[in-house]
Amino acid sequence: MRKLAILIMITFLVILVACQDNKEIETVKTYQITPYVTRGDKTKLLTEDPQFQTDFEERTSLNQVEIDLNTTFQTMDGFGAAMTESSAYLFKNLSEQQRETVMNDLFSSSGINISFVRVPMGASDFALDNYSYNDIPVDETDINMEQFTLARDEQYVIPMLQLAKEKNPNVLLMGSPWSAPAWMKDTKTMNGGSLKDIYHEAYAKYFVKFIEGYQERGLPIYAVTPQNEPLHQTTNYPTMYMTAMQQVQFVRALGEAFAERDLETLIIAYDHNWDQPSYPNTVIGSPLSKIYTAGAAFHCYGGEVERQNTVNKLYPDKGIWFTECSGGRWATNFSSNMSWNMENVFIGSINYHAKSVLMWNLALDDQDGPQNGGCSNCRGVVTVHADGSYTRNEEYYMIGHFSKFVEQGAVRIASTSSNDNILLTTFKNPDGTIVVVMHNKSNTSFTFNLKIDGTNQNYMITGRTTVSFVLEEIHEAI
């Protein structure tokens, strides 16, 4: 009996010591880092590159890239381009197999996982011809929108958006009109002129009908802008001039109409170039429209990206979205295009608080169309050829470096580079993964030390190269 008691005591002590030893086991947090690379010479195109990592003994001479997990900024909505009627027409007229292939390439997780799409409300300069959702004779009126119809969108745009939604159920949609119906305008034409003040409420009902109609078709509208490029008008294609004070009045009518119908669709002001930040500041700041305005949207065709900060400083509680930029035949060098867009449109606008980055047409053909009187040499994210094949353009890869890895709801976190040629922006996804998108805008290769959360790793980035680093946290026992 005594021997049994001693044996039990020894066993307990062994277990106790083992437990104490286990308490002393420590873990160290490290990151598994996977780089995806696009080079300006096209030798790598959004390619996973496990050989990208390098090892250097000397760290003192390296450029420093540091990630600060504790400093956070805006929450991201997504990345993508516009489903114009021209783009939808090209997709719809492909064979079923060709259409599945290109839509998977754009919207599925096996492709670049586009998560945000802009939808022209009626005709833009990339449509088969002019149309609105209420085309009645210009000497008549329909203030109750009894003749409102989405029949034209049901031919091409709606089916292609529904297919995109099948590929990525989380895709967000933003509606933007190029013009009100002609009968609402002082010029009685969709090409130029302004909305008459007496039709603010009727035009607000037009927006409500659009939103509710798309919702009925399984396509909820996340946000709208009151007018695409309100400071531009031309007789060549649908446009509508709208001053900042006119937008204030219309946003009030729009906000009241949304409230009456319990619509949660965001209203985003301006939707034009960087060079006129006073416009969105007026709309956001007015007591008449401020409560209805979620923030401001910007395009790339004038001014500098830094002007987004003007809005953010005055109204930090409002959002900023980047909603349009197009490549074209005026700029055909892949490397230069990638570098400019990364510095300004993507990394630039995001670091100046943009919650989204949207390019222009998702697809155009070999003749840069179909066109409707506007840009005659714009480039789509993909070019669809006559035989149904397609080319992924630089815009495809630029979008993909973000949309494929940065999830909706990701938060931008602080990151810095000691080398002005190494541009970067950084995100923390809802699942905890970290995504660092980096671009070397010089022709020179650089080594750098990536520091995050007390850990560091050395890398080399070649000239004119974009890399998306996906960092997954792992714990190792020591």
C-alpha cells in the first residue's frame, strides 16, 4: 500500500513538472509571405513568385518598408470598372463558353475577383445609341414616372450584371447618370444642357424607380452619384451640366425621396475630376444636402490626386471614392501606364482615402467601341476581338493586384517607405491576412527590409514592377 502511494506521488510530480514545463513553452509570431508579381516588361503578369524572396546578410544598407498594424484608415468597398452598354453588348454577343471564360476571368475568385461595378443610368458615350429610362416626346411630361422602363437595360446590361453577381455574389453596384431624360432639360436633348428646377422631384422618382427596379432583378444598388462629370457638357453625347448649388438642391430632393421609400442607397457627390474639390465641399457642407451625402467621388482627367485630401480634411466623417479613369491609344506603353496608374489612381487615391478604385469600360472591341459620340480611342479592361477571344490589358492586372487579394471590408493600415521610388499601400483583411501592394516606379532594382509586428524579411523588387504581398500570420514554438 505504501509503495502504491509513493508511485502515485511520483506520477503526480512528473505530471506537475511536465505541466510546468509546458507553461514555459513560448511561441513567436511570424508571417508566411506570398508575392504576386507584374513586371513592366510583361515577363510576369500577376504571377505567384515564390522565388521573389531573397536573403541578404547586410541589412543596414537596405531600404526600409514598415507596416504599422495599429494605425488604421478607411474601410474598402472594392475595385473594378464600369458595365457600360458597350461592354455588356460585347459580353452578351459572345458564345456561352467564351462569355463564361471572360466573366470568370473578371469576376470569380479564380480570376481577379472584381468586387465593385459602376453602371451608367441610361446611355453614356459608350452605348449603342442614346436612351434614358423615360423617353417620351420632349413636349410631354411624366412627373410620376408612369412610363419609366428598364427594357433597354434588360437587353444587355442587366443580364451581364446578373452573371457577374453569380460569379461574385458580393459585388457592389454604383449607378451614375450621364443625362436626365431630354424632356426634363432646358435644351430638350440628352446631349448637353441642364435639368430644370421644376423637375427635381420627378428626377428623384426616376432614381427611385431605377434602384427599386434593379433590386427586383436581384441587383441591389449600393450607391448613386447625382450626375457623371457635372461640370462637362457637349452636344456629342449624353451630358448634363449641374452646378454645385444645383446639385445641393437635387441631392435634397433625392435624399427626401430615398427616405420616403426607406432606401439605404448612398448618395455620393460630384463624380468628376480632382481639379475642383470646392464642388464636393459645397455639396457636403450645405445644410440642405449634408445629411444626405455620403461623400465625394473623383475622376483622373484633371488635377492631382492630392486634392482628395482637401475633402477629407474638411469632412473626415465622409467617404471618398475613386470612380473613373481610362487608358487609351494615347498611352500604349504597358510599363509607363502601370507606373502612372499605380502612383496616382491606385496607390495614390487609396492613400488619399479612396474606398474604391474603378476604371472605365470593362470591355471594348478592336475599334475601341461601340462608341456613342464620345472617346474614340479609349481602352477597356479587356479588348474583345471579332473571333470572341480577348486580351487582358494593363488595367486588368492593375485592378487584379487589389481586387484579387483585398477583401471588401478590409481596412487600410499605415505603411511607410524610406525610398520615394517604392510606393505602397497596405490593408488588413477581415480574416486577418495583411496585403501590401507595392510598386517600384524607377528602372532600378532595390533591396528592402519589410518590417511588421516585430518581424522583418528582406526582398528585392525589380524596376517598373508591382507586387502584391499576402501575409498570413503563423505561430511557431521556441
